[in-house]
Amino acid sequence: MKLLEVQELEIRYRVQGNGFRERRYLQAVNQISFELDRGRTIGLVGESGCGKSSLARSLVLLEEPTNGEIRYQGRNILNMNRAERKDYRRSVQMIFQDPYGSLNPKLTVEASVAEGIRLQGLMTKPDQIQKEVIRLLEKVGLDASATKRYPRQFSGGQRQRIGIARALAVRPELIVCDEPVSALDVSVQAQVINLLRELQTDFQLSYLFITHDLAVVENISHELMVMYLGQIVEQGPAKKIISQPKHPYSQMLIASIPGNRTEADENWSGSRGDIPSPLNVPPGCPFHSRCPLAEERCRLERPLLKPITPRHLVACHLVATED
């Protein structure tokens, strides 16, 4: 059984129109489907504003999707009662982009990490909880001296390690990582990525790893989804997409990785304009306004996500798919 199955998920936000009664909607996530196995990592990559964080927040029930299903171990979490949702929230945790803003500055590290343990009733004895906090901190590369200190007394990389320890405290099976290293120096990014990989092996964790940086996602993901204006435009094995991207948008992202450009990638030098507003998504293929290969069909007809091999899917009229 799959650990997580997302089916035709949609997230829309109502926004203020020009007129008093005018209704306008921003389609942040548009009919996304994917599956995640236990102990595996799916990377989700795309430019800022494409809907990645909206998807992440819906998976941890920080907001309700508009349509679709989120199935965890075969059960639709959107139909769960309050007690069942509490269990789900323990099993699915989130690591946030800002390691300082996500920690309460008034709580010591021990109090922050222990909070979930107490709320979930996993342990009740203070000495037992303290030992567990120290064990978790040691797991993420910190020691017992950190317990009585406050978030402001740590570096960005250390604060993110504290955030990881806090997520681990309630013994989750799935962790949603929302840009967890984007605020860190490159050398620290590598350390945190290596830590997450070690913890995945030790705890049999599954990750949804969200980033805008393909160079980062390549080092941790088994599968990869490329997102553009709320839609998945390419999906499949991470190494395959990184080495042989098929969708023009994926090719543009790969070409933007420093030192990764070849002569064949010269069409993709530069950004080729800004991403359109999600309030005004172009008709047809959402990428056609930035794509140098676009044809008339691309401007009129939205391409569906179809397989070019059994595990590699692309939403592009110009890519040959399986019959």
C-alpha cells in the first residue's frame, strides 16, 4: 500500500475583484496527482509562486483543499474526524523554510522539542522526556548543552537542526520539507541534506522535498515533480529528469544550474521573461508564453500529463508519448 496518494488535488483562493461584488479566484494548485512510497523522497521543484507551499500546507492540514483527495495509508484524510486528524498530524510533520520564524523565541530548545511529545501524550515523565529530547538533539548533530538555550543563540543551520529534531519528536512517518535549506549558506545546505538522508535511513522516513533549486533536489530525491503555475508539467525518476529533461520548462530550469549548460541549452539561457500571474493563466499550455518552441496548438489546447515511459510523464504537445 502507498503511504500517501494525492488525487486530482485543487486549491483555489478567492481574491478581491475590481468591483464590489466581483468574484475572482487564484488557482494555486490545479489537479495534481502523485503517490509516495514509504522510505522514499519526492522532490517538488518550480519557481516562486507556482503553488508548492500551498500544496505543502494542504498535506499537513494547515489549509483545506478545494477539491480532490489526500489518502494516507488508503484513507482520505479530508473525511477524518477530529481524533483521526490528530493522529494524522502526528504522523505527518513539516519542516519550514525559516528556521527562526518557525521556532518560538520565548521557549528554550528543550521546551520546543518536548512540546509535541507532551501534546501527543507519547511520554509523561519529565526525566523521560528530557532524555528523549537530548537523544533527538544528538541525532541531528547537537548536544545536551543546547537544551537550555534559546533559538536566537544559534546559527541558521543549527536552528534548522532544532526544527528537524522537533519534527522527529512525535515519531512521524512522512515529513513535508518546505524549502528547508533555501535560507542557509551553500556549505550548510549540504550538511542539512546529508542529515536528512541519514535520518531517512535511520527512521524509515518519507519526504516531500520542496525547493526552487534543482541542484539541491538532485541530491536527495528519488522521484521528481516539476511544477509550473499550479500544474505538474513533468514527473518521474529524479536522475532521469535531471539528465534528460523532456518538458521545455524542465529544460529551462536545468540549463539555469551553474556549470550545467551545454551548447544544446543555449535556447534556454536567461529566464525568457517572468512567470505569468496565477490570476491570469494563459490559455492552452501555461508555459507557451515563455517557450521558444511553442506552436499554435500550444496556445489553444492544454496538454495532459501523459507517460513517455511507464514512470516518466510529461505534459507537452511536442513530446511523443506512449500509445
